[in-house]
Amino acid sequence: MEYCYDCGAVAPVADGFPVCPVHGPRWKLRRNAPCADVAIERDGRLLMVRRALDPYAGCWEWPGGYMELGETPAQAAIREIREELAVEVRLTAVLGVYVDPWPNGDHVHVHTFVGEIDGEPILDAHELLEYRWFDRDDLPKGDALEDYYAGRLEAWRSGVRAPLLPGLGA
């Protein structure tokens, strides 16, 4: 099943591309689409958001989204946080670049940053159901989280590049 990345509506495939009945062809779903997200830190905790849109509606993730044409990953991360959470983020580090599979067999390249915000988010209710600050022990497992807690973040912050980009393997 294909879903529109703007509204979550079912997008039947026509001429090789999913087509949303409201937004038209969804070309981003037919490539390794570039995305950016941010692991937002505060007092030893990480902010996660729960998706409102399919695919993966109801799942927890770091806030972020697709890059716009001509945008850098950092610009996309800052814009997405502003749109989804109504706060300004300060990017403090690059965590890594990951390739995430989607249910339709496509993949997205996710540029993951670490950042900080002041105040509490105000959610875009169209895209997000809720947010929560998680302690380390309460977080789900995943490559980016494992990299975050394995200290690769410190290597990026200190200017020393890790031997491999996180998520690429040996």
C-alpha cells in the first residue's frame, strides 16, 4: 500500500508512481529520497514524536522529514523541526547517515543530526500525535540510537571522523 507523504491518504500507483487523490503524483516515493531528522537532547533525555500519518502511523521516531529541492540536510532539519514542533532547533552535531526501508520496498536516506531546543514543542496535529521526552532505558533499539549511545556522537563533535559512517557496517 502506498501513502501520500503530505496527507497520509492511500495513493494508488499509476504509470509507475503513487498518485494521491488530493496532491497528485508522489515522486518522492520512487527514489532513495533524502531526509533529515534530529535527535533533540535535554537533561540526558531524547525527544521522540509519534507519527499521525501512514506508513508507520502511531510509531515513535525522531522529528524530521523530506528535504526540499536545493535544501541542505541541515536546512531541512531546521525547517522540519520548525514546521512539526513550532520551535527553533540548534544543531550541535551530526550523528550519521542511515538508509531506512519503507513498506513498499523503497528506501530513504536519513541525515541524522543532534540538537537542542528551548521551551516545549507545539505539535503539528496533522503530522504528529504526541511527543515525549524519553530516558535511555525507555527507548526502542535501532542503528541511530545505538550509535548515539555508543559514543560515535563524541567522535563527530570532537572533529574526529568515525572509521565508518554509522549504519554502513564493516
